[in-house]
Amino acid sequence: MNIRSNKGFTLVEIMIVVVIIGLLAAMAIPAFQKVRTNSIGKAMENDARQIASAAQQYILDNAGQTTVTVSANTQDGVIATTSPVAEYVKKISKGTTVGNYNGTVTGTNPAFSMSNPQLGSTSVGFDAEGKKL
């Protein structure tokens, strides 16, 4: 007597499950990347507002100044102690680079710019108050 067990999954059933998991992953990964990119952009905008406020405070404290040198270590985001804004802002997001703040710029020219390699090679301009242009 030959009793055959019908327990277990067939190859077709396993292949269907693999295809479904693949489709779910194909939809989820781009959505995750978009959320991550938006998060980095929002963090950079927040950093810009902090730097603009710090630069304005420095300019108010030091009459006659209109530009402020801003430098940060891109590895850990720590503002260089030689930068005048280091007294007001200690750290920004990792990987973000900052252009020098110029509070006298008018029109559509940015007061300073920031970039992050995870957002691509383009830099984002901000006005004197840290609002994205």
C-alpha cells in the first residue's frame, strides 16, 4: 500500500507568493525613497532657518557686519568653532554643506545656499530669513 501525503506547497503556489512579494517590494521601495528625500529636504530647510537666525543675531551683535562665514563638517554636521555662528548653532544635518551668509543680497539672488549629496548635485538657495527660494 502506497500512501502519498498531500501536505506542503506546490512549485506554482510558491512562485505566486514570490511574485506577489516582488510586486509589493517594487511599490514600497520608491515610496520609501521619496519619503527619505523629503525628510532630508525638510531637515535642510530647518537647518537653513537656524543658520539664518544665527547669522542675523551675529550681525545684530556686531554692528557693521553684513556677511558671515559659515562652515560645517559634512561628516558629522558640527559647525566649525571658527565660524561666527558657532555660538548660536552647534550642529546641522550630516552631509549638508553651507555657503557663506550675505545679508545684503536683494532680489532673487539667495542670501546663502545649502546642498546635500543625498538630494543630488544641485544646491538650494535661501533668503536672509532661511526661507527656500
